[in-house]
Amino acid sequence: MGMIRNTIFLVLTGLYFMSLSAAITIPRAARADEVYTFIVKKQEEKKKTNWYLTDWFETKEKMRVMDMWLALHSPSPYEFYVGPEYQIANNSSTPGKFSSNVWKFSAAAYASIFGLGLEKRFNPQSEWTALFLLRIFGYTAQSTNLTLQAGVRSEGDPVNGRNGVLGVSGTMLLVRPFLGIDGMYRHYFPSAGNSSGTSSEGYRWEVGPFIDFGFLRVFGKYFYESETDTSLNVQTPASGSGALVGTKLFF
């Protein structure tokens, strides 16, 4: 009997010490895990803020590749167009003032929204028009846009009059990708009197459809032009209207 009690006592004592050992060991292991986790996380956080020279070279290379891609796929800020047009004046209040069979050559160059334009009319008298262009709406001269114009018109050869010019032109694309309508209005301020003491002023507007074939535009317009000559305080008004056809090449 005594032997059984001793055996039970020894078993219970062993279990007690085993439980006590486990109770001591588990917290130590848990604390070790917590310390390990803290150290690892701290190192990971440090890695996020570290700066390496190799990273800088990699970033620089990526930026260079992106800049090359943008340069290849971005539209050029430069744009040019040239083209002739043929004017047929079929209604004039003053015979000979607005003649038919008039050729005009136009050219313009843009850098972003700023441009310079030049026009030359050959008949019935030499006429030059130089313009500063400012596109206030639209990305290109060939797309939908609204452009302001300011410049000077010189008539005659030799020159017998110069007018200040102020105007606006606009293009509206109607059907993608080739059909649209184009319009223009210009006011010609009074010119300084020429050798005969005659000055002139007036305005002109044009409107009509066009068709684009890639870089080639074919257009037709109706125009109306009014001009008043003043000589010795006597005003002589004149007006004319008609049609014109022409082409433009865009680059």
C-alpha cells in the first residue's frame, strides 16, 4: 500500500515539474519569436528607405527609355502648309475692281500655337499679306481650331497702299476623318494715302467645305469682299463676291 502511494506521489511530482518547465519554456519561446519578428520587420523597413547607386542608374535608364518613347509618339510642335487657290469673281458692283481668274499662293509655319503666314495674290494687281497667327483653340492647323490673325496688306507694284489687317479663321471637322468646313473673316483698316491721295479700307469673309486626303486638303469657298476708296474726301464703295477653289499641303 505504501509503495502505491509513493508511486502516485512520484508521478504527480513529475507531472508538476513538467508543467512548470513547459510554463517557463513557452513564454521564452514566444519572447524569442517576438524579438526575431521585430528585428526582421525593422530590417525590412530600413530596406524601403535605403538609397543605392544601382537603383539611381536603373531609374535613369527607365526615364531615358520613356523620354525616347514620348519623343517618338508625341506630335511635333512644328507644322507647315502651302497651297494655291483660284478665285472666280462672278458678281462685282464695280467692273474691273474684283476681277475673275485670280491666283493666290498661301504658306504658313507654326511652332506650337504661334505661326507666321504669307499670302501673294497675282491678279489684277500684286498684293502681299503678311500675318502673325495665334491659335487659341485646337491642336493643329489641320484639325478643328480657332485662330486669330494680325498683320499688314500691301497692294500694288510699286506699292500704292498698306492696310493693317485683323481677322479670325476657324476650321470644324464634321465627319471623321476627312470632311469639314472652313471659314475666315478679315478687316482691313484704312491705309495711308498713296501718291494720288487715295486710301482704302474694307473687309472680306470666306466660308466653304473641304475634304482631306491625308496631308492633302481640297477645298471650295464662297467669298464676299467690300472695299471703300477715299480720295479728296470722296468715298467710292465697291464689293464683289464669288467662288474659289484650292488645295493645301500639310507637313
